[in-house]
Amino acid sequence: MRKHFDALETRSADARAADLARVLPAQIARALSAPGMAEHIGAVDAADIRDAAALARLPVLRKSDLGAAQKLRAPFGGLTTLDPAGFEHIFQSPGPIYEPGRTTLDWWRVGRFLHACGVGAGDIVQNCFGYHLTPAGMIFESGARAVGAAVLPAGTGQTELQVRAAADVGCTVYAGTPDFLKVILDRADEMGERLVFTRAAVGGGALFPSLRKEYEARGIATLQCYATADIGNIAYESPAMEGMILDEGVIVEIVRPGTGDPVPEGEVGEVVVTTLNPDYPLIRFATGDLSAVLPGQSPCGRTNQRIKGWMGRADQTTKIKGMFVRPEQVAALMARHPEAHRARVVASREGEMDAMTVQIETEAQDSARFEASVIATLKLRGKIVLVPPGSLPNDGKVIEDTRRYD
């Protein structure tokens, strides 16, 4: 098997920038041809959006926007460049949110990840992602076809039948959530069956280091990807296992939660993705997940940017004293004070009462200068604590709930 999936993976920085300047305006133009995306983006000249800095000037599209648009223009919110009947599949995710799907080669771009896992012709993939309504099963089946592997469409559950099929068919690759593989392997041990999995391509849940080591002890090399139903593959591990390499079909930004403002390299923030898929051109789609950019390049030779992987959820909305406090409000507080670097709202308990502390990184010494802004933006009074720049944890949190209810 060739080392890399295609030449895109090893482009130089200059080649990437030149390609982006060519493909990004075309993708923005496609998005503007979809009425829902055009309304969301507003008046913009697609030819002016040629790099990440220009892209960052466009509004962020959130999951709530997606749901609202789909209620207005069913089923895809006017966000696609094809009519609904132009897609081979229509999926339903919790919400409900409807996603399109196509059977054209590697539409979700998971083939790149499976290739990095070493999956290819001669392999049989036991695909234990769900095939019912949601797209995960078809996403991975499409990727398996792209690398020439056969697929056993196993779906979820029915552990004993999964073991029986894996043993009878001789499946060499497991695809599914990280923990379900252990369920299958343990059941196989109980049944006295020897399975021949040598690789596992996982997603949709946390792959804990202890679980990876357990699979490794069984002779199963396990790598994970970061994908969503709306976008497809966003990032993936390679055998180097140093962060997750961004997929070649997306542009990823890390922004301060509650805003669309990119954060400096290494700072934790919300993952915002622009897809280059011509059929479903989501622009600056906020995943709600936290991550951070890793410096440098992967030792495996792939040159695209890397992220640390999933680091929690960006939606930190918390109710304090009966009022919701949202990341957007913290961002509004910061916008009023350019002398502040970062802020963090901490919800706690004092006796039997809710309490709120607002920690602000700043060189300023007088907390009184922030009082009116705190009340105006957060709609609550709270203690204001000024801390030196760099003091707050780099974890992407702008709201922290320390209350315990047990």
C-alpha cells in the first residue's frame, strides 16, 4: 500500500496557500447559490474570500441556525446546492436535524483516514456504526469502498451475532465506537472464538489510552478520527499518533467560544469548520467541540495542520441565580474592555445560595471599572477578581460550574 492517500497530504505551505486562494472563492460562490447559506452569509464578494483571514470575517453557522433553517426550508434549510431528491440518501440525527448523503466516491472523505489505518484491498471491514436513520454507517462504508476494502454492514448491538459473523467471515478490521470493540472481543472469549482483527478505525466516542493499550496487547492497532454527520471527516490520527491531522477537504479554525474570533495557536477554543464539499457547502460551521492547534507537522510526512483532538464541549451555558449565562455574553463583556485579555465566569455555592465570580485577565488594578459591564452583559451581580495575564487555565472554558449536587 502506498504511504499516502494522495498528493494533497504532502503539499508545501506555499502550495496549500495557492490552492486555498483558488478553491475557497469557488466554494463561497457555491454557498451563495444556496438560498439559506446566502441569507446567513449576507452580502459578500466571493472573490474577496481567498484565505483564512478573509474567511474569519464571515458569520459562524451554529447547530441552532441549522435547525431553524430546516424548519423554514425542509429538509436541508436551503443550505445545499442540490435539491433534496438529488441526493441518494437523507439522514435524520437527534434534534431532529436532517443531513444529505451521496454514494459518489468517498463523499465524507473517510477513505483518507482508513488509508492511514492501513486498510485497503484484501481487508474485510466489520462496520459497527449505525445504519438506521443516522449516517455513521454509510460514512464509514463509503470510506471503505474508497480504499478497496469489503464491508460487513454489522451495525450496532447483537453482540453474539457480531462475534459469529466476525469469525465466519474473517473480518480483519473493526470500525465503530471505541468501547464496542471490547464488548465484541470479550464475548468472543466467552464463546471460545478467535477473531482476526488486526486494525480498528474508531470514532464517535473517547478512545482512552488504557483501551488502546488493551487492543494493542491483542494485536489490534487502533486509530481514531474526528468526524460529524454534517461535515464528514474533520481530522484523523496517523500511525505517528501525535495529534490529529486535518482532512484535506476542510478548513478548520479554532475560535474563542461564543464568538467567531480565531485564537492564537495553542490556545483552546471551539472548532469551526468550512467544508469544500460542493453539494453541501457549510461555511464556518461551529461544531460545539473544543480543541487546539498543535505546532509543527506530523512525523508521518503529512503536512497539514494538526489539532489536539476532542477536548470537551464549547457550549458552556450555565444557569446562575435562575438566569442563563452564555459564552456569547462573556464575549460581549470582553468586547467592552480592550484592556482585558481573557475572562472566566465561575458559578459556585455560598451556603445554600448561588454565587458568581468573574475572573478577568488584565494589567488593570481597579475591579470597579468592570462592574457596570458585568451587570449589563451578564445580567447578574458578582464578585470581580482581576488576575495577571496568562493566569487562567488554557482549557477553552469561559464559564465554569463548580457547584456539586450530590
